[in-house]
Amino acid sequence: MNIQRAIAVLTAVVATAITPFAANAQAVDVGKHPPITILINSSPWYGGFEKVVQLYEQQTGNRVKLDTTPFGGMLEKARNAVRGQRSPYDLLNLDTQWTIEFYEGGFVTPLKDIDPSFDLPKEVLAYGESGYWNADKRWRTSKGGKLMAFPPNGNVAFFVYRDDLYRTAGLKPPQTWEEVIANCSKLHQPPNTYGMVMRGERGNAIRYDWMYFMQGKNATVVRDAENGDYTVTINSPQAKAALDLFIDVAKKCGPPNAGALGQGDVIQLLSTGKAAQGMVISAAWANFDDANKSAVVGRIQAVPVPRPADGKPPAVLGNWNMVVPRNLPDEQKKAALAFARWFLSAPAQRAYAEGGSIPVRSDTFASDLAKQPKYRWFDAYLKMQSYASQELGYAEGAQVEQVLGLRLNQALIGEMSSGRALNAAAKDIEEIFRKNGRRTGALPPLPE
Amino acid sequence: MTHGTSTALPFAGRERAIGLALLVLAVAVVVGPFVWIALQSFKRQIDILTGAWVFTPTLANYVDVLFSRRSDFAGNVTNSAIVAMASTVLVLVIGTLAAYSLHRFRWSRAISAAFLGWTLVFHMVPLLTLVGPWYVAFRELGLYDTLWALVITHVTINLPMTVWLMMAFFREIPHEIEEAALVDGCRPLQAFWRIALPLAAPGLIAAGILAFIFSWNEFSVALTLTSRETATVPVAVARFAQQYEVQHSQMAAASVVSTLPALLLMALGQRFVVRGLTLGAVK
Amino acid sequence: MASIPHPAGRVAARAGLVDRLDRTFRWWSFAPAVVLLFVLTIFPIVNLLRMAVSNVQFVDGRAVWSFAPGRNLQAMLGDPVLGAAVVNTAVFVVVAVALEMAIGIGLALLVARLDRGKGLVRTAMILPILVPPVAIGSMWKLMYNYDFGVFNQALTALGAMPVNWLGSTSVALTSVILVDVWHWVPFVFLILFAAVEGVPQDVIEAARIDGATSGQVTRRIILPLLAPAIGVALLFRGIFAFKAFDEVFLLTGGGPGTSTELVSLHLYKVFFEQNQLGYGAMLSLAIIAMIVAFLLVARRAGTALATTR
């Protein structure tokens, strides 16, 4: 998959080099269709999406209604929509963690069943193939899997830093966590400035941020889920090393309430200027350059998240997927697919990026847009996408996340040692898989 | 026998001062955070995040909440107003009648215990487990995405508290008054309308205010049974609590905007109830 | 009845209808509540009971039910977080409700003493329950913010150490309780205030003439008269406290550790986020059992308190 990605990026770069006006290609003709309704959340990238929808209506004459829903209500509405007789929505926007429930429950129609000629353009980023579903393996993969969704938005986390503080202290962007800690020794001066902030709040917050450390140390939650081996490996020595490193960074660089920081708190600390470095989700970038929301406009830079000195560079995906519910008449499904086809085209994606959203085509990233200062994070984003992967890609994902979200937090706040936390997590997770009939097992427990 | 308001309980001077001081303190503590929220609504997000006390005020948040493309706040307020007023009136009527019936007429213990017990059990069930079946039911009936579905469910949700509250207030009315009226040839309906209800007026107002507020602020059912056009104020305000951060400045403005119509409607409703009751009252 | 153009006859016809309404008043005053409650609640609650003893899975777009009470029971007994949630909830409910009742009743008595401005004070007191719950959680989170929140700003200005309101396991639950108290004191106040308004003046006058002190008047006369209202306020506030969700969801998400895990939050995670419908339904029933137990204990304590007067 990495090779495919590299070829795609290379092709895009070459294509853009030899056809400088490729972005101004003709609008895609998708035909006339009845109006559709999309379930979508209000989010930082909603503005861009709305602009693109308006463009769609102008160019094709097909009408689109957007039901903007609070994020906290998205899953509920999506579930209700597919469990009734007829879905009130033609496209549902699903967070990556919810997709498996919908794929496996048979609630959505594979996109190629609606129109066999539909395919994701090869420039569209793969996002860990979260849009595919292989029902036999119960895994999201294009190998033997059907295309179920297309991505309207994808996120990874960046490592961000204040380039003005770096210049004063004579630092350079770090490649490893050890370098980050070294930077902290110069930058961390509580209570005025914190060296580095990242999420530590119980739940999805700490799970997501910690998994960068986990990936960095080559640890995994299960041995080989894709091939059905759900032996729990969360309490491996590598995972313990990852947790210890995470706690070390938090202690040496972070505020006293590191165990209560959510993404909003991290953004707050960075945009008020109180934090010198941080790990933040790409979706939050717009905050930093908005004078109404930030005291450090133009002073924040992004690079890929560092790796441990003895590890590999990590990137955990968190993307949205749009699916077509099953309980719809055919013409509505076709209309939804027409929008998808139009949306994924190069001109639409460019308009999308210009509207303030994160595009999903690699050629949009590689285009001249990347040269504008407000898109200075494109490089880091694209680089991370080339090695990004999905985590928790199984039906029990939500339960596993809640176990991890609790145990990691308990280790961070010092309620238990990292060894004990991981052992407890492993025990709970093994129980979850066992109850669901997976082939599972455990590693020998870590020293506590 | 005098009954009712104007209880300027004549307590001694120093006690009065202490009482007044405590009252001022309590009101300050209660109102303080609300004033703070109102203050935040005039700040830019960065000023909120830094907790700045010195800042240049702006109306941008109100503009964004009320007039921006993605926000149909005026429509949401209208929806909330309709649903809250309708469900409050209905729940007061249905609940008060039921409460009076249970209080006044000798229903068998089995029936009254079953009904009251069921209301309590229903009140104990977490709402989140009920919205699923309600969605399915209302969708089948074609009432999904209408305000009617919300009105009906809100009435049901507020019914237990209204019934119990009105029963407590009816119980406070001395029996002799009603007995005397009936001996004088007053009919049951008249006894209710002209005697019991005016005497229980404070309870009616309290129940009405609570039912109105609960309906106005109800989120789970409103989220499930509505879509963009029929969404109510809590759903609209929740849009500012996004996946990764809260848009505090707009949320503060939205909260303030949400409070004002509710206060206005309650003040009007209260006056209406009081006037209506005093018209029919026989003191 | 045949249509009679004579006015007296029309009055007689109307009198007949009113008469019928009067005779059947007993029934039609009670029926709407029964019907509404029955129609809207019977199916969901029966559904819940059914779910509690089943395992619900979704295959091919449809729900597949299988009878599996043991599985749900086992899930409940093996739940590592449930014990902490129950303890936290018990503490939360007892402390929060006790504070709300005490403050609410006290305020109602105080406000009743005012000659003027009662309506204004009452309107001011309603404000906390008027703010949308999601805004309450977000705003208090801002106020509790360690670096920039109002409380720590005040503390540091006074020279004290900032408090880790939401990040310390020892303080977090107290912080959540404070928000709840602020949010719900108006509820108790409203009910009690209405009840105090209904207290007959002459009884108090008589007591004063007999030389009773204000404290005695309050304790011996007013409070017993307020007993039914206190009972209802306690009942509903107690039940509602068990369902407290919005505050803790937005403020802490149950953390740090399990220090603010409440059963309603845990139910949300199990039933909704994890989509374990069977176990979630059983958990709801367990919550109801908890509430019933609490109410029985509270009632026994209440009657004990009343009889020691």
C-alpha cells in the first residue's frame, strides 16, 4: 500500500509539473438527480463543505440539503436513520470508529452495487482503506473488500511548535521525543510557559494521543487482527516503554493537570501562547491563524509527530466516511453517488481546500496551494499520510477504546504503575474478545 | 381565614439583616455565573480563552449566532417557543386534572398506586433508552420531524412531576373549604375551577415554570425527533460543542439569546395564569 | 334532544351537557393522563425489559434477538468500572441533593420575608435552570480551567495556590457536585417558594402572639406545613440526580481515573457508545433499582426525622 501511495503522489507531482493548469479542468458532469439530504456535523471544516455543496448546486442544478447536527448527536441520528423503514438521509457522515458497526450490520449499500463503474479516483488518499469492508475477514481492506464509503475529511495529529520561541532558544524542529524533551528543558517554565502539551483526558483523548507513542515503539493492541489473531499484545514490553515515554514527556513538559487535558484544552494552551510545543489534531489548525481565536497568529508551525529515538514515525488516522444507507430507493442512492463522484474530482477538491477544509486528493495537496502560508501544514500532512494507519479497526473498537482510555489515564495520573495499567487493560480487552468469540490469548504479565 | 401571599413574616431587626445578607449572597452566587456567561458573549474567543477582563467588546458572536448561514437560530427559538408553550399548557391541563381527580375522588388504592407508581418508574428510566423506540414509532406515524412529536413526548416526560406537584398542592388546601362549597350546592367541576384551582395557583405557576423550562431545555428527544428545520434551541446550542473544541464565544451568545425569550414567555404566561385564576376565584 | 329555538331551551340544552360533564368529571379528568402515559411509555419500557434479558445484534440491516440473560448479568458483574460508578453516584446524590434541599428551602424562607421584589428575585433564581445544559457544562469547564479559569484567577490574585479542579481525583467529584448544586437549587427553590406562599398568615400570627420565637415558628409551624412540597421536591430531585449526565459528560468524561464516573455516564458509554443494548438495558434496570432503594431509605429517614419533632 505504501508503494501505491508513493506512486500516486509521484504521479500527481509529475502531472502537476507538466500541466500547470490541471486544476482548472472541466467540472465533472454527473447528470440530473433528485435532491438529496446529507447528515453532517458542524465542525471546523463544515464551512468549506458547505461552499462546495453550493458550487455543486450551481454547476449541476441538483439540490442538496445539509442537516447540520451537533457532533454529539451524529451517531444517534445515523443509527436511527438506518434502523427505520426509510432513511431520511441519503448520505451519512460516519466517524471512523462507527463505520464497522454500519458495515457489519448490513446497513449500507456498497458503492459499486449502486453503480459498478464508480471508483475512488486514485489520487484520493487511502486513509487506511477505512472505506472498504471485507465481510469474511471482518476487516477494512481493499483486498477482497467492497467499497462502502468515500472520505470527506481525514485527520492526523501534528507536532506543532512556536517558531519564534524556537528562534530565541536556538532550537530546531524535533525528529524524536528525546529531542522534544531536550527542547523542553529550555522552554518549560511553569506556570508561565509549558514545554509541551498533549491530550491526557480519560477516554478517546488519551487513547488517540498515546497511540502515537505506541506506534512509535512498534507495539500493537492485538497481534494480527486482519488475519483473525486477536491475541492481546497491549501489555508488551514495547507498549510499556511507550507508556513510560508518554508519561515522561507529560511530566517533564506538561502542566500539573496533564491528566485532564482534552483537545480543546490543548488548543487553548497553544493559541493563548502558554504552550511552546504541542500535539494537536490537523482539524484544529484553523484556530491558530485566526486573529479572533489566537494570540499567536502566524507563529505556529507544524511537522510530523516525532518518533522515539529507537522507533518508527507514527501516524494514527481519524477520518470521516460518507456512506449510502441501504433503506433508500434506487434513484436516491444514485443521486448520492453522483454527488460523491463530483466531490472527489480535482476541481471540487481545490474549491474545498480554498474554502478552508482539508482536501482528500493528493494532487490538491501537491498543487500550488501548498505554497501559500496558510497551507504551510500541507507538507507535514501529506508526509504523515504516506505511513498513516487505522487503529481499533474491529467491531469491539469502542469497548477496547474505553478500556484503554481508562487505564492509560490511570497510569498518567499516577493511580497505578504503567505495568499494572497495561496488565489490567490486557485482561479487560482479552475478556471482551473472548466474549465475542474471537481467537484470543494473552501475553505474560508485565512486572508491576 | 386568610390564605395566601404577602407573608412579610415580621422577624426582628438583626435577624432580618442577617437574612437579607444571606439572600444577597445567595442571589449573587446564583446569578453570578450567568452574568459571567453574558460577559463572555461579548468577547472574542481568544479573550475568553485567556480569561481576559480587559477586552474590546464585540457583537460578532451575536451576529454569527443569529444571522449566519449555518445558523437558523430565529427558527430554532420559534420552534422551542411553540413546543414549550404547547407542551406546558397541555401538561398543566392534563396533569392538574389528573392530580385533582386522584386527590378528590376516591379511586381504589390499587389504581392510584399503580398510576403514581408507573409515573415514578417511567421517570426513573434513563431517557436515552426510550428515544430509540420513540423514533421508530413517530416515524411510522409520519410524525418524525414535526413539532407535534416533540410536544407529545414533552408532555409525557413532564407529566409525572406535574401530577405529583399538583397533588402536593391540592393536599395543602384545607378540606373544610371544599366540603363547605359542596354542601352549598357547588358541583364538582365548579369546586375544581372556582375553589381548588385558585387556591393551588402558586403550585400551578411553579409546575408551569418547571414544565416550560424542562421542555425548553430538553435535548435528547429533540435531537432524535427533529432535523434542521424543526430543531429546537438546545440542539442549536449543542452545535457549538464540536468534536475537538467548544466555540465558547458563540455558545455564550446563544445561551443568552436562548434565555431571553424563555423568560419573557414565562413572565407572560404567569400573568395570564394569575389573571385567569383570579377571574374565576371565589375567595 | 330536538333543536329548540326558544332561548330558555337552549340554556337547558347546555345545562344538560354541563351536567353530564359534571357527573363524569371523575373519569374524564383522569383518563387523558392515563391514556397518554400508557400509549407512550408501555412499549418502550416493555422493550427495555425484553432487551435486558437478550443479546441484540444487527445482521443484514435488521435486529436479531437472542435470549441471553446470563450474558448480560455476567457483563454487569464483571464490569470493572461499575462498582466505582455506584459509589460515586451514591455520594454525588446524597451530597448534592442534601445541599440543594437545604439551600433551596432556606432561600425560599428568606425570600418569603421580603416586602418587595419577590418576583424579581424569583426570576433571577430561575436563571441557572434556564441555561442550556450543554452550555452549563462548557462554561463551568472554562471557569474551572486550571490556567485561565475564573476561580484560579481569583485564588492566585489572593496569593493562594491554584486548584486542579477537574484534574485531581480528590477534587473532581466535588467540582461536579458544585455545578450540580448551582444548577438545581432553583428547582427546589421554586417549589418551596410556591409552597411558602400558600402558608396561612393567621396561624403564624397566632403563634407569634403566643410568644413563639422566629426559629420556633419556622421549625414547628412552617416546615411541617411545607412537608408535602418538600417531599415532592426531594422525590424528583433525588430521581433526577441519579440521571445526572450533562454536567459530568462535558466537565470530566468520568475522569480523572474513575473519580467522577456516574452510573448514567457509564450507561451512556455501554448502551450508546459501545452499542451493547442488552447489557445496557440491564444496567438501566439496575439504576432503577438503585433509585428505588435510595427513595425507600430517604423515606424512612424522613419519617424518622418527622416523628422526632
